[in-house]
Amino acid sequence: MPRLISRPFQPGDEGEIVALYNLITGRDRTVEQHQWEWLENPNYCNSMWVIVDKVTNKIVGHHGLLPIKLSIFGKTYLAGKTENTILHPDYKSGIYFLFEKRFFEEAKKTFDLLYTTSSYGVPRKIRERLGYQVVGKDECYLRLASFRGFLFLSKIFFKKFKLPEFLAYLISPLYIPIKIFSLQAKRLSSSHGLELKVFGSKAISPDLLASLAECWKRNHSKHEITIDRSVEYFNWRIFQNPYLSHRVFTFEDKGEVLGYAIFSVQEKMQVKKGVLIDLFAKNDCQQMLSSLMHKGLRVLRAEDVSVFSATTLGSGFNMSGLLKNLGFLPVNQLLGFYHKLFYKKTISQPTLLATIFNPKINLDEFFNGENWYYNELFSEGISW
């Protein structure tokens, strides 16, 4: 008889799941944070499974599909984002595929589609064996606002490639051209006649988020595949989020929101990072988008933020051009260049993978990355 069995999540499993997650990831998640992410999710449908050792009766593995609604050409579909797919290191990782295949079949009863972000290595191979296909490449952009941020990221970089961290100080002169590049940021003319407002973390309210959701609902037709920005989703993802502190910037005309930017502020090892969560403007107005970004960067720099980041899809809605004009650097592309130059081989770039269950979704349109507006809202909403 098999030693490992699987079953759906049951109330009371949270403690063991969180302990296993912290053991494997090195993070410090709490039960309360787990409950927010899964049990308080506005689309909750108990899409978690655990793997149990029958001998010890301990939870040794977990697979979750975080329920998130997508707007696909004006229609709403329920997607499951693969999340917390973990197995205790004492067990052979090769057996995990058999369990995920079982969970995959069960998910067909609930979800219209599944997706996984930043996929590479073994998880990507598992998903592709299950039928996931590539939508596009994840593109991470960074903008350095201080030398402290440069050193912090350099140390992470060298640690990733198993090199001594002191090398970060040897390459410190590189900060000068990077800083010059960021200072070349282009600013389009501001949107005349509109009021630009700033909301700190304590000023963000359900009413404010409702106005953002209404703005998106009125003007989102050009973004064919993206997160369904409902009031319920914004309240959960932004207002109730126990991980992150947020800032909101809006352009308004006589009280009506015409565009907005949402940033989160995170801190690690005394370094603050500003993450662009969402950016939207009526008619994709570039002047409005640029002004919102400039205001956000300026306000957060005053809060001692050292690093800014943004995520987009390489082939999707044209955020790349805007970010480059604002002095952001394409990190994945630079890492690929470095690896090819010094290691004489290419590295696999993280990708967005998805698989479709609902036959009403047109596959050709769905897997065309140009139809997507992809950003941090597709992530699970936790800190770095």
C-alpha cells in the first residue's frame, strides 16, 4: 500500500501547511496570512489539497489553486493560479507529479482554466507534461533609486550564482551609468485640467477601491485578457492584505477617477522596495500613465524606497516601452545576456503558462500574448 495519500484541505490543516511552507521557502508566514490568502479569498472554493504520510499522519505536501477571476474579451472566467505546490524534502520529488496529475483532473470540475506565473525548471516541466502551454515570457523591470538598493540587489545576484557577496562592492562603479540611465527618464506632458491625488496606506478605503473598480469597469475594453478588477477583489487584494502596505495615486475629473496607479511598499534587510501593482488610464492615455508613475516614484523616494520593480508580459500590452522611458531596466534580459557572455549558454526565462478547460475560450486568442495586460495583480500578493 502507498505510504502517501492525498485529500482535500480540512479546517485545522492551516498550522501544518504553514509550518511546511516556512520550512521549504525560508519565509515566516503566519496562519492568519494563510487564512487571508485562501479562506478569505472572495472566490473561495476549497481548491487546496494536502499530501499525508499515513505512518506519521503528518502533512508532507500541499498543492493549491488560488481562485482568481479573469476578464477574457469582456466575459468573466474563474482561473486557478498554482500556488504553494510543495513537498517535504525527505520525500522523493518525482512522486509529486502523480499527485498533481490527480489534482489537475479534480480542478476541471471547478475552474475554467489554470495558470502559473514565473515558471521554470522542474515545476515548468511538470506543468507542461500536464498540458500547460506558454502564453509569454515574464518580464521583470527594476529601477534603482539609491546606492543601497544597488548593493542589496547585487548581493542577491551574486548569491544566486553562488559567488562571494563582496563582489558587489567591486562592481559598485556600475551604479554610476545605471543612475545616469534612470535620470534620463522621459516625462510626457501632464494631463491638464485633471486633479492628481495621493492616498497613503491609512487613507485607502473600500470607497476609494470601489471608485478604482468602477474606473476599470467603464474603460477596460482595450485590455482583452486581464484580472477582473471587481470591488470584492480590490478589497481583498489591497485593503485587507496583511502582507503589504499600499499607496494609491489617482487622476480625477470632477470626482470621477480616470486613471490610477497602485504601489506596494515592502521592506527586507532594511531596504525598501516599491512594487507597481496596477496601472490604468482611460483610453490608455500615455500622458496620464506617465504622470501617475512619476508621481508615484517621487512620493515613494521621499519614503526612502531604494528599489522599484514592475512585472509585465514580454508580448503583452505595451508596458515595456513606458517602463524603459521611466528608467527601468529589463532584469531578465540582462541576466540572460550575462549568463550567455560568461557561461556560454542561455538560461531559461520565467514564463506564464496556462491550460484551458472551458471550450468557450478561444485558444488562438487566449495564447496570443499581445491580447494580455499582465502585471502584479496576477501574483499571490505576498511580500518578497
